[in-house]
Amino acid sequence: MHLSTAKSDEKEKGMLAVAKDILLNEGFGSFYKGLSLKLFQSILSAAFLFYFKEQFVEVTDNVVKRLKMLIKLFLLALTKLKNKQRAKLLSCLKTGSKYSLLYKSLHH
């Protein structure tokens, strides 16, 4: 259902009629009254977006580098273990045991 503020004897104006009315009554500049504020808002929004995107990329790159280093250290430690210790460690990892069990299997 469309709500209208026009009186029943007045015909609703179309977009071109409204634009013509604004041009005649308020002038051409009235079409651009809010443009500077909207541009400022868009520029500020883009600046925040780029800043936080760069921060996010930097943080995730550091996390990925650390994870790669940990994986390399883990694989190196795994190669240094004896077969029995390696089997015990892999068993702990497969069963989802707590880190305390993992620590114990590395030091026994």
C-alpha cells in the first residue's frame, strides 16, 4: 500500500517535474548541497578500510610465518626421536590428547 501526502485533487509529481521544481525554486546548486559531505565520508571510509586491511594482512602474515616455523621445528624434532617415541607422539596427536601427554611423550 502506498501512502501519499498529496491531496486527492492534486496529481502526484513525477521525478522530472520535481527536478524542474527544485531547479526553478532553489537553483542548480541545490542538487549538489550534500556532495562535499558525502565525498568526505567516502574518502574517510576508504582510508579506514585500507589501513585496517594492511594491519590485518601484516598480522596474518606473521601468524603464517610462525606456524611454518613451528611445523619445521616439529618435523625436525620428530626426525630426532626414536621409533618408539615417534610412534607414541603420533598416537597422542591422532587421539587428540592434551598437551601434557604430548610433553610427557617428548621427554620420556
